[in-house]
Amino acid sequence: MAAARPDPTMRQLKAQLWRRARALGLAPLGAAALDGKATRQRLADAERHLQAFLRAKRHGDMGWMARPERAHVARLLPQAASALVFGLNYAPPTDPMERLAHTGSGNISVYALGRDYHRVFKRRLKSLGRWLEAQGGGMVRHFVDTAPLMEKPLAAAAGLGWQGKHTNLVSRRYGSWLFLGCLLTELKLPPDEPHGDYCGSCRACLDVCPTNAFPAPYQLDARRCLSYLTIEHKAPIPRELRRALGNRIFGCDDCLAVCPWNKYARQARDAELAHRTELDLPPLTALAALDESGFRRLFAGTSIVRTGRERFVRNVLIALGNAAHEGGAQGDAMRAESEAAIVARLSDGAPLVRGAAVWALGQYLSAAAMGVRARAAHKKEAEASVRAEWEVFL
Ligand code: B12
Ligand code: SF4
Ligand code: SF4
């Protein structure tokens, strides 16, 4: 039996939509038929892997990941026939790995250096969705990491690329630097071909990870990932992973940055995602001193603001502690400045910040000097988590 030919009206509509999407800076793009055998198989695999991930507790304290609709597109829009997936290129102008050497400065992940991508992307998807609805497309819903939807397997099903060993979507034309967004529609737009896995024998992303967060290729234990620990994790950063954090104070780019497919990526030119110069390697000492309003002012409109001051300053203090081990890179004046910035946070109102300050100071002072401080501070400290940090020196 001959395969069903795509409806020419749908083909035309898709071509028009793609033109509009490209004009909005969205590429690559692709469509997946939700009732197609290949897509159903891919989503069933994704669900199986998600359940294994949850059972192994690899999601840490991201409890929202267990919502049942995450792997079931139909629960988000029961009448959905197609998933239209879009990429938004955010390839940086220089290699982000170079930033790791600036130990006295805060290294903010590339994706967070400009305006919050959720807002930028969502606005563009919304306008595409409205247009599609106006063409008689029935109900259309848009998603950018804002609903329980597994965007990477859908993007792979729609032919944008494949999920690499670092678990993110890699494109042969754009490398690893892509945000993903999705429209669900009732229309049956002609689907695109999914394409194969081009990781081959490469394992650069697995080997570069500073915390060994990949238990196996294609699997991530979020609890060890610095992106999770610096952005999502609300408690103190586990002691054994603090040194590995280096100067990464918000997210981590290492596994994406080493991907050889990035050599085909072209630097992003999206004005709305332009990097803010004040976020490019700011001094850690200044960041440690941020109060609530200073934090909100500095990061207004970025994704950083959602993490809040307490978690952010916790990260900054860990990075300041790490800078103590950089020997010649930190001169005496710089060491004194760092120590003063840390000491000022020992009396911070937030236990999360005080606890990180204790650890950071311990990287500068001798055990004896910390012991003296610990004996005085320990009794006065009301919070168990901070007392535990002092107890290390008693
Ligand atoms: C939760 C989450 C995180 C968590 C967990 C990440 C993860 N890999 O699961 C944390 C906080 C760590 C995180 C970090 C980052 N994230 Co994030 N994150 C998400 C989110 C909200 C859900 C991802 C998810 O469902 N994870 C659950 C796991 C089970 O699913 P999965 O990653 O698809 O895992 C697959 C594989 O592991 C595989 N698998 C699992 N077990 C096995 C076993 C075998 C045998 C095989 C073959 C396969 C296999 O199958 C799984 C299902 O497809 C998505 C947005 C969304 N709504 O989808 C963004 C998203 C994935 N994140 C994104 C980004 C940019 C990042 C960071 C780069 C940010 C940064 N610079 O700090 C890092 C990258 C870290 C990394 N190596 O993944 C982008 C990725 C874009 C892309 N090109 O893929 C997304 C899509 C957001 C967006 N809309 O653009 N993120
Ligand atoms: S983002 Fe960093 S810590 Fe997380 S898996 Fe990639 S390299 Fe490892
Ligand atoms: S770095 Fe290598 S193994 Fe990792 S995603 Fe890229 S090609 Fe695949």
C-alpha cells in the first residue's frame, strides 16, 4: 500500500509557519506526528528512562519532575496531533572554558548572561501559535521549559538533532548551544525525519565533567551536576563537591562547551539575548556583598533573579573559598579583600549564606585560627546546619 501523501494545504501551512519562525530567529525546527509509531516509541522510551531516573532519586529535590503528565503529551493538550519544536541559538562568541581561569571572578553560565530566554522564546512562540490558530488550526499551546513536557525527546523526534551523551540535544548545524521550545497543535502538519545519533566513540563531555555527574553515557545524576547544585538545590552544597565548583556561580557549561559539533555553530546574533557586560566575570567580592535589593537590581530580567539572593550568594562564597587555593593568582591584597568579604557574611541573616561563609573562611585561615572562631561562634548559632559547619573546626 502506498504511504499516505501529506495534505498539500498542510504542507503549505507548514512552509509558511517555518518562514515566520525563521524571521523570528527560530531555527532549527521540525514537526513530529504524535500518533506516529516512531514518536510514540521515542516518548515511551523517554518515559521509561524518566521513571528510572526518578526511582534512582537522580532528580534530587526537584520534586516537580515526578508530575505524571511530564511524559504524556496528551495530558497537556488531549487533541494534539503534532508537536512543532523550535531551537533558539545561543552560541557564545568565545570558548566559555576560558572563563574558568578567572578565579577571582564569578563565572555565570552562557545561557544566563542575557535576558531570561524563557520570556524571549515564549513571546515568539506565542505569536506563532496565535497565527496558527488564526489559520483555523484549532487550539495551540506553547511551552519553553514552563510546563511538565519532555522537550529533548520531542525535539529529537521532530528531527532537530539527537540527545548526546551529555543528555542535551545536539544539532549537526548548531552544536549544543540551543534552547528548545515547542508548540502542540491539533493540526496534522507533515512530520520531519528524526535523525541518528552522531556521538560515535566521542566521550569528551563525560570526561570533562568536574563532578563525574554522568553514571553512564546518556544518563545524568542531577544531584552531582553543578547546574543543579548552583541553581535548583536549596540546601547547602554537599561538602565533597564544593571544590569542584571552582568559580561557577550559576550553571555550568563544560559538557556543552567541549562538544566537537560546536565547530559548526555560528555565534548567536540575537539582540534580545545579547550578553550583559556587567555579568561578564564580575568580581566575587562585589557579588558577595549584594543585599536583596542590589541583587534584584543587578539581575532584573535575567534567569538568575528566580534563584534568589540566598542561593546565589551561597555559590559566590563557595567560589571565593575556592579562589584561596589559586596561589599566585590571588595576591596578598586580593586575599585580604576576599577574606573581608567572607567575614562580612558570617553574620548574614540567611543560614544558607552563613554556612557557606564558614566553609569559605576555612579555606583561607589555619585550622587553629578557625578553631578559635568556631568556639566563640558555635554556641551563639541558632541554626543546626550552620553549627555543623563550625563543628568541623572544634
Ligand atoms: C530538569 C532539567 C535540568 C536538570 C536535569 C538535567 C537532565 N539532563 O535531566 C538540571 C538542573 C541538572 C539541568 C541542567 C541543565 N539544563 Co536543563 N532542563 C531540565 C528540564 C526542565 C527537564 C529535563 C528532563 O526531563 N530530565 C529528565 C531526564 C530523565 O530526561 P532527559 O534529560 O531527556 O534524559 C534522557 C536521557 O538521560 C536518556 N536516558 C536516561 N537513561 C537512559 C538509559 C539508557 C540506556 C539510554 C540509552 C538513555 C537513557 O533518556 C532520557 C529521556 O529522554 C528541561 C526542559 C524540559 N521541560 O524538558 C531543561 C533543559 C533540558 N535544560 C537545558 C539546559 C540549557 C541546561 C543546562 C545546559 C544549563 C546550564 N548551562 O547550566 C544544563 C545542562 C546539564 C546537563 N548535562 O544536562 C535545555 C537543553 C537544551 C538542549 N539543547 O537540549 C532544556 C531543554 C531547557 C530548554 N527549554 O531549552 N536541567
Ligand atoms: S553541566 Fe557541568 S557539572 Fe553538570 S553534567 Fe555538565 S559538565 Fe557536569
Ligand atoms: S561531546 Fe561527544 S559524546 Fe558528548 S554529546 Fe558531543 S559528540 Fe556526543
